[in-house]
Amino acid sequence: MSIDIPKVMLNDGHEIPSIGLGTIDLMGNKGVLQILDAIHSGYRLIDTSTNYDNEGIVGKAVRESSVPRDQLIVSSKLPGKYHDFDNALKMIEEQLARTGLEYFDKYLIHWPNPDDGKYVEAWKALIQAQKLGLVRTIGVSNFLGHHLEKIIDETGVTPATNQIEVQPYFHNKENVEANKKFGIVTEAWSPLGRDINDAKEHPDLIGIGEKYNKSAPQVIVRWLHQRDIVPIVRSGDPIHQKDNLDIFDFELTDEEMDKVFALDKGEDGRVEDQNPDEYHEYV
Ligand SMILES: NC(=O)c1ccc[n+]([C@@H]2O[C@H](COP(=O)([O-])OP(=O)(O)OC[C@H]3O[C@@H](n4cnc5c(N)ncnc54)[C@H](OP(=O)(O)O)[C@@H]3O)[C@@H](O)[C@H]2O)c1
């Protein structure tokens, strides 16, 4: 049975589903089948990037799916070495060729790479790509409040979404608040802590889930949903894929929400120690 995922309205009038599918490590022919399984279960937002080396198979799954193209939101990202205006536009065309699609429904700058100082130029390229019809809704990823302020001040265009790390050990409250201040929807990457931390096996989360007959990962996805955050949760397992969508029939109490917040480890909780003010994406 396919789950109908509630939608979220963005500041540019586009809508996206309130849960998306992450695709790191979903590759090759098996990856195509895993993405098709996810679409079959109800996923309509599929997140990819040049970094994941799978734009080709994401496009293949979208083209092979029986779900009409206009009901799927394919989201990719501008790699760090293409922040120059002209190169960014050429790269978007290249990424589209890799997917075999005519346009990306959603497109983000992957990292600000502040040491290069070109993220405003990259943002201008996304604005141009949108005008050219190469991409529909445009946003950013891993932008802190001051990066957002700069691109908005210099272009007058506010990103629709900002995809940032948010998971039980790294709540990232400040960044989530900055997004809210600008009317930007937050997407959460590594919402389950990938396989790097043990959040999805934490006894407190298992304990909360027992009351509702839900797993710890379902508690995490629900906790994000109740924070108005769109989790981009990855699974190649059809049962996990379905479970991660099955979070709309229960509600965490304020006390349970606080219990998840209490797991925060601040900067030490990041899965890969990637502070966007310091991290440089080389791809
Ligand atoms: N913008 C950025 O800079 C950035 C950075 C990192 C990630 N991302 C995006 O965010 C997505 C998600 O993050 P992630 O891939 O790092 O990891 P994640 O979604 O936090 O965790 C994925 C892991 O959790 C397991 N899992 C999923 N559902 C489960 C369930 N119900 N029960 C038990 N285990 C479960 C998966 O295994 P199974 O496959 O076996 O279910 C997989 O090992 C990425 O795939 C990518 O699209 C973006």
C-alpha cells in the first residue's frame, strides 16, 4: 500500500512532500530497484547529488517509474568546484544529461565553501537556471544564518529550502531558527545519524516508541516532522522505507519531544564534524 505523504508549501509557491528519500549508497541496478521500491511505497521527493555518484540511476528510476514525472520531485545539488556562474550553468546541464531528465524539480547549492568566497555567484547561477527552466524550486544546503543573509541581501531572492544536518545528537536549533526567520523550510540530512552514530538504537528513543508501537527511527522521523522539518531519510530496505513513512498516526508529547532534545551533544554530535563555516567540499 502506498502512503499519501502530506505536503509542505514553500515560500516560492512550490510544494514538496514532508518526507523525502535520501540516496547515498543507492547505486547501480540494485539502486534503481531500491528507488522504485521507495516510489512504490509513496516517496515522491528523491534527493541526489553529484557527490553520490548516482544521478544516472536516480534518473533511470524516475523514468522507469509508473508514477507520472510531474508527481515526482527530483532534487540535486551544485558541487563545490562549480560555483562560478558559467560553470554552474554548464554543470546543471551536465547533471540533467546524466539523469536523462528535462529539469530538476528542486536544486540546491551543496555547501557554501566560504573559503572560496563564491557562494553568492553560485546563488546567482541558480536564479538564472530557474529562469531558463532548468530547475524549478531553488534552495541551498549547509548554509548558516549569515550565509543566508548574504545571498538574500545581494540578490533579493530567498532560498525556498535549506538542507542541513539535524539528528538526535545534533539538533542544530540555531540553524533551524535562522531558516524559520527567513521563511525557509528546513530539510534534515542524516536524520538517523547514518551508520556513524547509534542514535537509531538509543534506549530512550526505543522506550518512547514502545508506547506507540513504533521503532526508534520512526520516533526520530516523527520528532523532525513535529519540528516542521522535512527529513531526508535514506533506506534501501523496502520494510524500513515503509516504516519511515508510517509516522502520521501518532503524536509525541512535549515531554517526549524534550526527551529527544535532551540527547543533543552540540558540535560534538555532528556525524562527520562538518561545520559549514570550515568545511570545504572538493567535488
Ligand atoms: N546536503 C548534504 O550535505 C547531505 C549530507 C549527508 C546526507 N545527505 C542526504 O541525506 C540523506 C540521508 O542521510 P544518510 O544517508 O547519511 O543517513 P540516514 O538517513 O541518517 O541513515 C541511513 C541509515 O539508516 C538505516 N535505516 C533507515 N531506516 C531505518 C529503519 N527504519 N530502521 C533501521 N535502520 C534504518 C539505513 O539502512 P537500510 O538501508 O538498511 O534501511 C541506513 O544505514 C542522504 O542519503 C542524502 O540524500 C545530504
